[in-house]
Amino acid sequence: MKNVVVLVSGGGTNLQALIDAVDAGTVKNAVISAVISNKENAYALTRAKEHGIASECISPKSFENQDAFADALLDAFDRYKADLVVLAGYLVIVPKKVIKSYAGRIMNIHPSLIPSHCGPGYYGLHVHESVLARGNKVTGATVHFVDEGTDTGPIILQKAVEVRDDDTPEVLQKRVMEEAEWKILPQAVSLFAEDKLQIVNGTVKVK
Ligand code: GRF
């Protein structure tokens, strides 16, 4: 069994999708060993508690510098015996030290088809506003491994979602979550846990 530690900042619907998929057995060979938030009042922490999953708040604001924050995260990953770290709506830049220590073992969900509408500043509703402003007819979601850039790591899974003429950013965000994010995040975690992912020359091959 692989231990998955999930990092969250907000509502945690992606976390919920993961919890449900683990319970249903569609995510194989994985258990969520902890949920960590940078925000004490994140509803995602409540979801974890309700499911008997260990949870804690580690805020970068409580540390003197990035290095101390990085050490606190690494210590938590050790304590929860993390094999995989999942960023599920985590709005904090992960310190480089953590990325280096967990290379190929941190994945993120991004609500667009990377390399469109991603990079610094593209988070939350901004992503969907950008899609609508450009007039894209198709958008989607991407699960990727995390490297030292913003949304630049090897792509694991993507799923396309239709954009409709009367969409608002909020309506589009909801459709992208329902039709893409909540599906491909559990799938990617399962592929990792079953040792089916291989990074070859910066791209991911599914074995
Ligand atoms: C999702 O759109 C995710 O892709 C993004 O932040 C949002 C988090 O939503 N990066 P939730 O907390 O999982 O409900």
C-alpha cells in the first residue's frame, strides 16, 4: 500500500473525490495517510476529520523563512510515511527543497489543458476567466508531476471539457471539476500507486 499525503488550501472537492475513490476501490493500492493545509479553517480539513484521516495545519506564515517551512513539511511527510504527495487545490508555492527531496513523487491538479492558461497567476477562477477571454471552445484539466517551475512538470493525465457560449467563469469551473478534475486526479493517483507511471525524457509513459 502506498501512503498518500494530500495538501489543500480550500474546499477540498478534489480531496473528496480522492477519498471516495479510495473507499470505492477505484484507486488501488493507496491509502490517504494525512491531509495538510496551510489554512486552519480550510473545509478540506473537516472532510479529512469526518473520514478519520489525520489532518493538520502547517502555515508558511508560522515560520521564519522558507527553509524552516520546508523542513516542517518534510518532517510531516516523514511522519505520515508519504510515498506520494498530492497538491489538490494547494495555493502555496512548494519550497524547492521539498520538490528536490520528492522529485517524481509530487503531483498537482491544474484546471486547464497545460500548456494553455497556466503558470504564475493562473489559479482558481483566473484560469477560467482566461479561457473565456481567449474564446477557447475546449478546455479541461491536467494532472502533472511537480518540478521547480509553475505548472511545468511532466504531464500525467489530461481530460478535455467543452466550453459553452453562455459560460461564466463559475459555471465553467464547476463543469471542469465535475467532468475532468474529479476523474483524472484519482486515476493518476491509482496509476502511481500501482507503479504504472514512468518518466522518460521529461514525459510520462503509462506502463
Ligand atoms: C481546483 O480547481 C483545482 O484544480 C485548483 O483549485 C481548485 C481546488 O478546488 N488548483 P477544491 O479545493 O479541490 O474544491
